Amino acid sequence: MIDGNSMPWYVAGLHFECIQCGRCCSGPVEGYIWVTKPEIEFIAEFLKMTKGELRRKYLRRVSLRTTIIEHRTTKDCIFLQNIEGERRCIIYPVRPSQCRTWPFWSDNISRPDAWNKAAEKCPGINRGKIYTCEEIEKIKRNKKWWQDTGQTKGSIKK
């Protein structure tokens, strides 16, 4: 975080361009895709199912939090699916904030070597648009994405 006394190592900005390869959504190791109650509501509405159905079919509790399940063998997010020969997120318009903030996660931007380690998995890191330090900080803080997009229940289109 930027404070008056110190600047982060990425003060000059970082390059990132999503090439929609799906690697940020895939294994090989298990992880967590955290979702909040409002995000669960948006996903359920988008998939035209009840929150209970969504929870039973696609979510699991881990302590006090909820995560999207992953494919048993690949460890890919359950919502990353092959569509017309390409891997796509089937809930992209309502994807959780964790997905929206990739690759600007605290762990990834903690040090230059952590950023470059993330780039080994994500070919969009270190290419394309430059995000300013201020833009990165805003992305990191945007936990309630639906407020910035004007999304309300009933307004989300596929």
C-alpha cells in the first residue's frame, strides 16, 4: 500500500494484458476461489438457480469462508470450461473479486521476484498495458466490484 513515507517497488507501474488463456483459473495445485455472500447471489442469479442449489453444486465451506469448487483431477475452477475449443469462464460477467484482481494480488506484488514468479504461470504478465501504481492500488481495494459497475441483482446479462 502507498503511504506518505514509502513507495512500493512497482511505483513506475506494471505491465499486464489478459490473453484469456485460463491459466490463472487452473491447477495443477488446489487453491481457493473465495466468494462473498453478494457474489454468491450474483452467480446464482446469472446461472438461473437458487443460492442453495449453487452452494450444493459448486461451492464448499472452508472454516468461515466459502470457495468455488475445483475439478477433482485438474484442480481447474469448476466454471472454467471448454466452449467451442477455447477455455472460458462461464460466469465471467459475475466472477468474484479474487478473479477480477488477478494478477495484482498482494502476494504477487509483494516483491519483484514474486511478480516474475507469477509471470511463469501467466503469459499476460509483463506485456501489454501499463497499470500505474495508483491503478494497481485501486484494483487491490475493489472488493465490491458490483458497486463500481452499477450492477444490481436482476441487471446482469449473459
